[in-house]
Amino acid sequence: RVMAAGALGGEKARRGYAAPYVRGPMVPGGEYGEDEDRASRLDFLVEGDVESLPQAAVRFVLMHMGVSVVLVGFSDLGQVEEAAACSGRGPLPEASMGRLRGLW
């Protein structure tokens, strides 16, 4: 769940075919509200050439050796283009990774 069932993109990402809001879990055992709360603590990742949390999520996954594909759900063409643009952009900045490790 790279995008935490849409929680990383927030309301802005819930456009097109996606529901404008979420009522209850999207998957068994899913806690969308908790995912939104956790995502709000990751705003520091959006800096420099990282333009959004969904972009940070895709880049985070792609920076690991052996990973060449990230499966995410899309609700419009702009989201497809945003995810595709992450390919080849490189890893997240080391300072951001340090802060991320602190949250883990």
C-alpha cells in the first residue's frame, strides 16, 4: 500500500474516479483515519525536488535495490504522470531519510 489507500495524497488526490471522502476501511483491517494522521507527520518530505507525499512514497520504494516496479492506484491521468515522473529521479535526500528513520 504505497499510497496508504489514498491517505498520502489527501483530499487533493481524491479526484477523478476516486471517492471524494472515505467512510470506513477500504481494505479489511485498514484504518484510513490512522493512515491520514500518520501521513500528516510526513510533510517534511515535500521539499526540493520532491513535490508531494505520493511522489515521496514512490521514490522511497524505488530507491531500494531490487525494486523496479511500484503498483499504485490512480484516479486520473495526472496521478499516472506524477508517478511515472519519479522514475530516474533518484533517492530521497539523506536528511529526509534520517528524519524518517526517527519516526520508525
